[in-house]
Amino acid sequence: MEQRPALLMCPADFFSVRYVINPWMEGNVSRVSQTDALRQWRDLRDILEGLAEVRLIEPDPNLPDMVFTANAGVVLNGRVLPSRFAHGERRPEEPLFRDWFERHHFEVSMLPEDQQFEGAGDVLLDCGRARLWAGYGFRTSLEAHRTLADLLGVEAISLRLIDPRFYHLDTCLCPLEDGFLIHYSAAFDFPSQQRIRDLVPPDRLISIGESDAVEFACNAVNIGRKIVLHSASDGLKQRLADAGFEVITTPLNEFLKAGGAAKCLTLRLDESVDLAAAGFDPEGGVRQETVELEGHLLDGGILDRALDMTADCGGSFKVLDFELGRDHASRSRATIQVAAPAAEVMRELRGLLLSLGARFVDSADEDARLGRVETDGVAPEDFYGTTIYPTDVRVDGHWIRASHQRMDAVIVVDTDAKLPTAECHLLRDLKKGDCVVTGMAGIRTAVPEPESNRAKSGADAFAFMSAGVSSERRVEGAVEKIAWDMRRIHERSGRIVVVAGPVVVHTGGATHLARLVRAGYVQALLGGNAIAVHDIEQAIMGTSLGVDCLRGLPVRGGHRHHLRVINLIRCHGGIAAAVQAGAINSGILYECVRAGVPYSLAGSIRDDGPLPDTETDMNRAQNEYARLIEGADMILMLSSMLHSIGTGNMTPAGVKLVCVDINPAVVTKLADRGSLESTGIVTDVGLFLDRLSRQLVSDGIESRRAGGKNADSFL
Ligand SMILES: NC(=O)c1ccc[n+]([C@@H]2O[C@H](COP(=O)([O-])OP(=O)(O)OC[C@H]3O[C@@H](n4cnc5c(N)ncnc54)[C@H](O)[C@@H]3O)[C@@H](O)[C@H]2O)c1
């Protein structure tokens, strides 16, 4: 005779809501009707006794939640893993359940004390797939998934719960016979939703809406083709009927007040999987790594960011060791164990932590893995994408620094050279046969100290506003400090690159920027077609986009001015030629040509004309930008989102970035790209340039240092 399924239940004699440990309990303390609860529990037991053998554990008068036996532990193949409750209120249940399991001859294995685990509330066997679905986020820790998969010999698919109402997995997911699965997807984060969709074919996946979910339709007991639950809408009942299931509803609303229903009130004792057929992959599921961080971990915000990154990826962390630097100048050290729900998440997390300078203890002595490029311009699938930070790769046991650092590149290693070299290349520049760094092993990044720390340690007395965004009232002070930096760069013949949009001209900033070029404060100018067109329009016709720059009023026919300007420059063959011919006598581009300051104008789909100087081949334009920012000490990004972001993407760490824009979102985006040396200023760019040029250029005392060629040789 076939053995009947077995369930563990605990009589509801002492059930009540006495404390609040989930949102359902809020407002329900002492509001349970004991009579109704007892009747509802008995009705459920009677139904289940028709389907299974129901075994009982004696209730405890001090433990009102003991009625929810699903949280006693998880049982598979006769082995039980008892729970380790997250909340102190439920921990006294642990020895009582463990004792019951031992007395009933289950093989008991304990999880480590520091791992939270709430039994079959968070771990559900999917018989059809020979897998466990494992929830985390509220009651069960991610590390426990790894342990229980190892102990039970079955792979656990980790799902992150994000809605506190669905604090246990069995409140929002229920595997059924024949590979069917009911779930409420909004209770999970997006990657977990994706994991469910990857494993459960659409014709087996029964997604429910919020109205069914809050009635605990997922908290169902499935035995064979029968499903016992508190309540389900007609639509859900029909879908389950179509899938061949009979739904039996029994009111359990008194238990809903504590956040539980049919499934929570039961624990399956007889479930089993064929471990050989389950094909357990010990490398699958949760991944763990030990990571070391060193530097100004607290005041530089590095520790915060590392922990946030881990949590944002759906991972979890445990700080194993933390040694706080004794004063501002000394460094702190942290050893952290991070866990990720799956290998691909750990890979992403490793990349993020690398950008904070993290060292991965387990793979610290590994060489970088290299893959061959098979097709020009196409990297091996697992290629490592670079950040803005100086990066070393380990080749034959030696660390070598990659040259031409920039973000979103790949690292090409030349092992044929006597001394191996590493260089950042764009995807499009890869050649068949190139050796590219893949994976995450053998890579380390050197994250520079935040400016504020160097300032504190006396190295840079004027560092300020690391990655901050200033508001209007702080502009004056910010300009003073930027001017101070620019003067120092100027004095040591450093390089300042300006990225500018046409708003510079519209806001009256062109004259000021032109003065800065003339005074030698600009070593390269980057922009698009428009900055040049409008600057020259102003120089020649006194208007910018047809608006009289002095009176601020539109000029009749002015909307055609820029076309006339474009035509004129095209007629001369280019801006430099027009300057030489005397067709342009002032403005930013005029000063650049005179001073030999190189400029690059990158084309865009919006461009009129364009000017002959505008580079419409985007690869060439990017290469030219990259060439001009090489060796830059500072980049001033003035009111051009497009060109500023383009420039930011190719700038390595260590270059001071100053971003000026009227839109805080643009400033934040640019100032917050991971560089510790960026300053954002939310203000009108015309006003900014006016103040900056006043700080730097006194009339009549203008330096003639310029970018390259002798200016006068042009004229
Ligand atoms: N006629 C033309 O050929 C023409 C005209 C316009 C733009 N374009 C081209 O389109 C592309 C994008 O142009 P873009 O860089 O001007 O646009 P963009 O949208 O990339 O950037 C403009 C930025 O200026 C900011 N801004 C607006 N008013 C400001 C103020 N008073 N002070 C400070 N910041 C202010 C905005 O917030 C925005 O971030 C460029 O390649 C440009 O050359 C061509």
C-alpha cells in the first residue's frame, strides 16, 4: 500500500497575536478570536486528514506562533534541518521542534548558529525539478541557502523577497505537482523574477495578482491534485482547474492576522528526491567570497559603498574584521565575507567591488585569465570591462599596470614581448589574435584617495567638495577654488581641457571663455558643431541663434544667421582658414586658432551644415577627443550633456573634473561617476565663466601661454 503523505501540525490552543514581527500583526495584537481560530484550525486539520496523515506536536502556552509548524525546519529524505529563527520571540520554539524531530527518529543536522533560517517558510521543494526554491531578504540569510543545499544535496535557487508583507517564501510562491508553480511576482526583486521565469515554462507558471496574494492564495497545501487554501478568486480557481487541480478553500482569517494561512500551519515530513537524479552541482547556487578593503574606508565612504553595492546586487555581507585607522592620515582595513545568490551575480559584484580597490582573498594569487580574439572587434564573451581607475593585471606571477586607462575598454596583454605589457583597447580596435583579460581573477585596481583625505593629511590644502554638487550660493566660493587650482596647473604648464556646449554662447559666456583661452588657461577645446557655429555667429553678426547678444532681443531674419555663418566657413574651407583670411576677428574659436589651442568638434544628428571642421565619423571623433584629453590635469565641462558624458567616459581617474550645468541631474550624473575628484556646480554657465575669468584674468595682464603651435604663425 502506498504510504500517505505526512504533515506536522500544532494545535491552535495558545495561538494569538502577542507581538509584532511582520506587517500583518500590526494592529492585531490581542485581536484574535480564540474560538474562531480553534474552529478554523480544526476544519483545516479535518480536511488534511482526508488527504494525509496528520501528526501533532504539543503546543506551548508561551509560544503563540508555534502553531505555524512550517517554520519548524525543513525535512527532506528523512533528514531535518531545524530552524534558527530571526526574531527572539520565536527562538524558544527551536528546542521544542528539535526535540520532537529527534524523538520521531529524524536525522537532525544543524545550521551554524550565525545563519538565520526559518524552515519550510523559506525553503520549498519543487519535486518536478528536484530543486529547492529558497527565499531570503527578511527571515532567512543567503548564506543559509548554501549550507542547506550542501547538507541536503539538492540545488537551492535563491529568490530575494522585497515586500515585507510577503516575508516568507511560502507567502508568495507555491510549487505544485507536475512542475506547476503559483507565484506573486511583485514580492520578488527583478533578478529573482527572472530566475523563476528561466526555470518554469510559461504554461506551468501561474502568476497571481495582489488581491489573491494578500488573501494568501500562495500559502497553499498541495497534495496530489488537491490544493487546500484560505481563499482564491474565481479566476485563479479556474486557472488551477484548467491545470487539473481541485481547490478546497477553508477560512483561516484568524491566522491571517498573524501573517499565516494553510501552508504555514503545516510541515511536510515525508518529501524526498532522488539525489542521484537531482544532479547536485556544488558550484551552483549561492557563491561566497572573502574580500579585503583598505584605505579611508569610513570618511572616504568606501565601506558604505561596498556594502550598498553588495545589497543592491541582491547579495549579503558579513564584516569579519575591521581595523579602524587611528587618525585622519592612517588607513582602515576591513575583511568582509560577501555572498551572492548566483554565479553571474557574484561576477557582477566582483566587478563593482574591484572598482573600489577590493582584493579577493581566495583568488589573490591567481594570474589573470586570457582569451584570444577570434574576430576583429569582438572580445571573448567573458571579457573584463575596465573602470576609470588604474588597473593592474597579474601575468606569470607579476603585476603589470595597464596603459591608456579609461572606462569601458578591454585589457589586451602582449605576452610575446620580452616583458609582458597590458593596454586598454576599445572593442572596435581589437584584432584577431589579441590576448584579452577575461573573468575577474588576477585583476586589481588602485582607487585614489579622496581629495578630502589628502587635504586632511596635508597633501592638498585646497581640495574641496569631493563628488559634491554646489548650489547657487556656493558658486562664488567654488569658483575661487577652481581658479586657484587652474592657476596652479597653469604655473606648472599643466593641461586644462574645456568641453563646451552652445549655451556658453547663448548665456554670454563666450567672451569670458575667449579671455581664458587668450590667457593660456585652455590647452584643448572639445565640443560639437553648435558651439563653433554660435560662437562664430556672435563674432561676425553679434547674434547667437538669431538673438542680439547685447540687447537680448531676436533680430529680424536672425534665425538664418547660423546658416549664413556655416556657409561662410564652408566657403573658406574651415575655421582656421576663415580666421587667417580675417573673416573672424573675435570669439572662442578665433582665440583657439590664434593661440594654437587644438580643438575637436564632434558631429551629431542635430547638426546644421556641418562646419568643415566638424568630424562626422564618430570613431574618428572619439579618437580625437581621447588624444586631446591625454595628460589632462583638469577638464572643465560646461553645459553640454552630450559631449561632457562622452568625455567623462574616456577620462581615467586622477583628472580633476569640474562640471557646470543648470540641471542638477546632469551635474550629479557627471560628478558621481565614481571619480573622487569631481566637482559639480549647478549654475548658469555664463555667470560661472564671468566669475572665473574675473578671478583668473586681470585686464592687460594676460599670459600668452597656449596649447601647442606658436599662435602668431597662423596669422
Ligand atoms: N545648429 C546646430 O548645429 C546645433 C544646435 C544645437 C545643438 N547641436 C548639437 O547637438 C549636440 C548636443 O548639443 P548640446 O551639447 O548643446 O546639448 P545637450 O543637451 O547635450 O547639453 C546642453 C546642456 O546645457 C545645459 N544648460 C542649459 N541652459 C544652461 C545654462 N543657462 N547654464 C548652464 N547649463 C545650461 C542643459 O541642462 C544641458 O545639460 C551637440 O553635438 C551640438 O553641437 C547642433
